[in-house]
Amino acid sequence: MNYEKMTIKVQEYLNDAMNTARERKSPEINELHFTYNVIKDENIITSLIKRAMIELAILSQKVENEISKLAKVNSAASQLYLSSGFIAPSTRLFHKVIT
């Protein structure tokens, strides 16, 4: 994943996902952390979710519940990693877009 080729907003969401993972003592950043931060913001994605008649508050609560089930580490010095589940789809999508 090439961070420099991402839009500013995606970079912000990724940074927010990293902060969310760190705050919740998660050893890795995954798609739940990213999704949680995307749906907190008013954007095209949340507009599409609303058009699909999905309650953002309910979706947000479900994502938050899933995040709370993730593994935790007690060491503040641990390094965060992007989960393979997060990297693989992102990489496939990125390659699809540029080819």
C-alpha cells in the first residue's frame, strides 16, 4: 500500500484508524478501525449508507462492539501493524484501479 498515493482524506482515516487501534490497545489496525472512523464523518460513504436505509448509529455500535472483541496488548511500547485482512483487499483494489 503506497501511503503517498492515497487521497488526503483516506490518509486521515488511516491515521484515525491507527489512533483508534492504539487507544483500544489493539496490536494491529484492521478494517474495523478504518470503518469506525469513516462512518463517524459525514462523507459520500455515510450518504450511501443512509440511502440504503441503514441507521448509522446502529452500524457504528455494531462496529464498535466488534472492535471491543479484538485482541488487546498491555504494552504501550508495542508497534501497530496493518492486519493482513486489511492489506489484501486494499492492495487488490489499488492494483485494480491503477491497471
